[in-house]
Amino acid sequence: MFNKTIKGMAIAGCVALSSGNIFANAAEVPITGTVESRCIIQTDNAGTFGNPNAYTLTTTPAEGGDPAVVRFDVTLADAYYAEITPPTSFSSSPSLPDTVTWTGGVQVKTVSDATGMGTYETDKVEFGNTDRYELTATGSTWFQIDATATMGGNKSFPGGSYTAVAEAVCVAK
Amino acid sequence: MLWPGYSYSESITPYTGTTGNAAQSGLNWSMGDILPTPPGLDINGVIYNYTIRKNTNDQVDVYVQNERANGTGYIFREHDEWRPGSLDGTEINKVIPVVPQNRLNWGDGSIQVEGEGRVEDPTVIYSYTVDPCYDPQFSPNCPGYQRPEPPETPVVDYSYATDLTFVRTEEDEVDVDDVYQEEQDSEDAEQEESDEKEEMRLEAALAAADNSALFANALAQSQILAAMNNAVGMNSYYAADLPGGSYNESIVLVDKQLPENKRGLRNGFAQQLLHEEMVQSQYNLK
């Protein structure tokens, strides 16, 4: 909306200058503006994989893992969606002997407004592997991201460091 | 007079802080047990967190609140409305700024749950600011500080002394005759003193003539005193007691024969001759 308004003002200025083009040189007048986002995403806790057996890496606390937690701070109500996608691959890892099967999920962990955010979880919409939450209230919402990677063919994960990335996006309506 | 004064300076800069978990021991708490002691403490925020336990289709209302100290309602009350559809196990985390109000206005706190549900692992923390100069007498650097008045001199009651029985008895024995006699004695003493002064002037005039007599008297007096002192000193010897009954000879002469003293013999003989000569000489005078 704000971008559209600025564009309209720029076009009107050009028309006015064109009408007086006979007696003067043309000039371009820049108009700038900054829009600060009303939706800020913070990583509250980077997850950790546990390794309960040779062919499984998981963030489940009971199996030695730690889920990732991401926080959405919204200062404008009913203007954004939170779209969160658990990881579906390793961004870095040793050479793997087989394909990896991914499972995971996202859920609302904590809210700052029970009345306005208490039903975020039941109202969420899933698009494939992505969960979409409609952020109808101002405040902070903490989302917990779980992920489990299982090596195919009953093979073991090679020793080394593994990193997977979940994606959290604030999408304006 | 010197009065003790402060030789140190306290910081008068306002500072902030937070309490511990007020709900650590239950859903009701007393602010007196939570807040620190300074009187100039204003609470300016409440931070709380808990996990709701409920069935998805139930409605649960949770109130985190503090009564007013004077009992007229609530000074702070936050309502969490967990509507049907909100999931069991969801946490809530709130930071609520409040208009700063002095600790004296804050009454007991509590978490009240209405509906089929409960709260789990509650945490309630109060944030506050402290103005050390709330009491201007906290430090001489505080605005409005007044130098304290010196302490009053304590009044000691000495009346107990006159309450003693023997003192009262002495007072009772004083009568008018005694008072008159004391006055008469005082006048007599003054008269005597005047006479003595006159005599002293006369004595001074005769002093030159009587110096020798005075000296003799003084010498005689000193001799008497010396004799008295000697007598006093001898008494200790009279009273002395010699221990033991006999004293045996302790010196033994080892020589068997003592030689005649020839010089003594000659001298003795010469004396004898002289004696006889003198005796004979008296007859010769006749």
C-alpha cells in the first residue's frame, strides 16, 4: 500500500514538469522513504540433533535432541502470515551412503496473548511441508520446530557434523 | 560541642531490579516476602509465565493479580482467556508495564483460575525502581535533607538519693536551735579570725626580738620529736624474739701452743716498773 502511494506521487510530478518543458530543462526529484517491518523474526533457540541410534538424528528431547524455537514479534495485527517449513535436507553433512527420510512439524509453543493467539495452533493451515499461521494479534508468538532424519537402508550416519535449516518467513497479507 | 556525622556517602542514583519468582511456593503470595526492603520502591512492571493445562474444548480464564493494599479492588489484574480451541500445554509469556506505584500500594498477589483447567510451572516476577532519596534523610546529598537536631541532654532523676532512709533521718533531726547555733558559731569564727589577724600583725612586729627564743623552741621541739621517734623505733627491738635455745661454739683453734708475746711482756713489765716508781715517789715527798 505504501509503495503504491509513493509510485502515484512520482507519476503526477512528471506530468506537471512536462507541461512546462517548453521554457525549462527537465529535472528528476527523488522521493525516498523507509518502511520498517511490523513483523520481526528472532531465533530464540537453535535446535540440536540427538542421535538415539546409528540411523536416526532427531530433535526430540527424550532422545537427546533439542527443538528449535523461533519467535515472531508482530506490531500490526491481522497483517501477516507466519510460514514455517521444517528442514527437508542437510545443508552440510558428511557424504551420506543413502537417502534420508525427513519428518517434522511445527507447533505453537508460547504466546503472549492467550485470548488473541490461543487458537493459532488449531487454526493453522498446512501447505505440503509448510505450516501457515495467521497472525491476527499483536505480540510475540514462539514456534517450536521439530525434525527427524532417518537414514535409508538401515545404514548408519557417518561420523561428522550435520546441519539442517528450517525456514521461517513472515508474509504480508 | 561536637556531634557525630557521616563520613561516607551513599549512592543516591535511582536503580532498577527484579524480584524472584513470587509464585514459587504457590498461587498466592505476600508482597512483603517478595520485595526488597527500601521504602522508595516503585513497581513498574510484571513479568509472568505459565503453562495452561486444559481440554481443547474447554474455556479457562486465568487472572494474575494483586490486590490494593487498602483492600479496594485490584492494583494489577491481567486476564488470560483460554478459549475453546486453544491447546493443552501452551505456554504464555507476558511482560506488562504498569504505572509505577509505591510498594505500599501493592497488596497480596495471586493467580486465580476459573474453569476446568489449571496452570503449571507459574513464574511471576516484578520489576521495580528504587529512589534512595525517597527518604531525604537517607543521605546528606538528597534534596530536602535536613541536618538532624542534636540529641537532647538526658534528664537524670536524682530524687532517689533523698529517698534513702538515712538521709531522711538526718533531715528530720535538723531543728531551729541547731540552725541558730550554726549561725552563732559562724559569727564567732569570723570574730576569731579577725582577732587572729590582729595578733599576727603584733607578732610580726615583735618577731625580730623573739627570733632567738623561737629558734630555741624549734630546736627543743625537734629534739623531742627525735627522741619520740627513737622510742618508737626501739619498740620493734623490744618485741623481737630470737629463735633457738643455744648457740654452740663454731670456731676451733687448731694451734696446740700459743707463743708468749714478748713485746707485750716487756710493755707490761715497763708499766709495772712505772707503777712502783710512782708509788715510791709519794713516800719521798715526806
